[in-house]
Amino acid sequence: MQSSAPVTGRDLRRIRANPDFWYPVAWSRELKPGKTIGTRYAGQPIALVRPLEGGSVFALEDRCAHRQVPLSKGTVKGDSVQCCYHGWAYGRSGRCIDVPYLGKGKLPNGVRTYPVREVDGLIFIFPGDVTKAETTPFPRLAEVANPAYKTRRFGQLVHCHYSFMHENLMDMNHQFMHMKQMGQMKPRFLGQERGPGLVEARYSFARTSGKQPIGEALIFGQKRDNSEKFAHRDVMTIRTTYPYQTLHIQTGDNPPVMDLWIAYVPQDEAELTNRVFGLLSIKRPGIPGILDLAWPFLTAFTERIFREDREIVELEQNAWYEQGGDRNQEIFPVINSLRSLLVECGLPAERDAPAPVAKGTSSA
């Protein structure tokens, strides 16, 4: 076998995510009016603030300039947040606008602020160069705004480098792992596309044994057996358009029956843990209300699939810890293209240090 080490010779699992993109850092439902919450991007602590009187969300470095206490523990006052320790207040620009005991003296320096957008139930920040925020394209978020679809919002903390997540979704040969959930599926690789900032893979499938799960029947809107009639009928297209991933399934020129958008947001400074934000849009079938009634079954089905995926990528991450680096021997061309893309678009590690010690994994 030939090693899959990137052409740069750098360990892919040490490549940092490029911060010059819009990243989701929280669900809108997590941030109530008049409240603040703490979140993270690649080790950067971030306080999200929602004013009580309908003002837009703003984001600040989650550290008071005074004693470094998290501003996310503070109190929202109008269009500002007040530190819980000494009452220093910061406006949405990050400037310190009040120190209660200072009087009219010169106010101290403020804290960093981040560009923010709230779209389709997600709160995004731009953690990189703020001068690039307005000109950086914003991602299309599945079919969330389309009434012909019903969308599930999902995601959890996953203890692995974000590159493992990209590889897992792009390589549909791993359906072998999901046999208990989906039956035995035979994927057919239809080809790939490689362009600036993107890699795309296309597949079709045939079920060779086992029964169609209820969750899959809900996605396709019909029951299917293992006959040739349904073999390789649909095309699944998976694309990494850095730093996001999408997956959609469609038959011919018909609208997709499933449209997935997903982002993996690094949490720790070493970027060996990521928070997943996923939007899964399912096309509503012809019978009104049936998808809503069956939604719990589809939710349970997708949760079981995600649980298996999470467990396997965390096992991959643990192997990286134990071996002190990336020793993967990749032979699938589209995954090698993906690995090269992640190296090209990401940022190199500041230094090649020994692999950190594993900090534990999520429960399956």
C-alpha cells in the first residue's frame, strides 16, 4: 500500500481550521433574550449576548479586561453586558463603556469583538480577519427555509480532529459499519470532482441483504425491497466546500429527497475536539402530515447512525494519540483528494509537537 501522507509532509491531524470563514458556534434556541452564554472556537472563549429588547446578537471575547472573569457569567444591561465581578460594562463594539467606581476618568481598554450572523436557527461568528467578513461567502443551509422540506437540527461534541469527520462522511464505503441499521449496502463510486476549495464524490447504492429500515423509507417516501428495480436508482452527492460539508440524495432531475448541511467547529486550541452542527432537510411526501407523525422514527434512526459514526472517529483519534501521529494508509482516490484539500485550505500547526494524551471519548 502507498502512504497517504499529504504532499507537504505535514500530519493532517495537526492542520488547524482556517478561521477566515463563518462558523456556527451556538443554536439560536440556546441564547434567550436578555441572556449571555459562553461558547468556543479553537480555544478562543466567546461570549454571545442577546439584548432583551429585540436587538441583534453580538459576540465578545469571553474575558473581562479587568480580572479575566468570563463575561458570559455577567448580566445583560440594554445593549451591553456587565461583568459579574466588579461591574465593568462592554458594548457590542467590545469597548468598555462603564466602570462603576471610576467616575468620569478615562475608561480602560475593551475586549475583542466578532462579526455575528444569526440565520435559520444558528448563530455564526467570523473568528478570523474581520476585514474579510463582509466579502466571505455565507454558506447555503440545506433546505431550511423551503416549506416543502422538514428540517432536523442535530449535533454533539465529538472528541476528534475535524478532518476525521470530513473523511467519514465522504467515504461511503464505510456503510459496512452500518449494516445493523441499514442492511448490507453495496456502494458504487460514480466519480469525483476537484476544484478550488472543494472536493465532491458521487455514489449510488444497492441493498444486497437485510430489510429497508423505517428511517430510510421515510427519507425516500416509499418502501423498497432488494430487487434490481431499486438498485443504483438514486445518486448521493457529497461535497466538502471548505470548511463545510453537504450531502444530498436525488433521483434524476427530481428535487433531492434529502439535503444535509454540516459543520465541524474546533473547540480546543489543539483542535482535537469539535462541535458538530447539522441541518438535515427531508422532502415532505405527498400525504400531508405523515412526515410530522413519523418524525420520531426518523430522528431515532439518524441518531443511531450518528452514534456509530461518532464512536468510530473517536477510535481513530485515539489511535492517533497512541501512535503519535497520522499513520493512515489511504487508497481511495477521493479521500486522498479530500486530505489534500484540507491541508491546502487549513493552517499549518505552529510546531510539530508530540501528540497530546487522549482526554477521553463520548459515550456511545
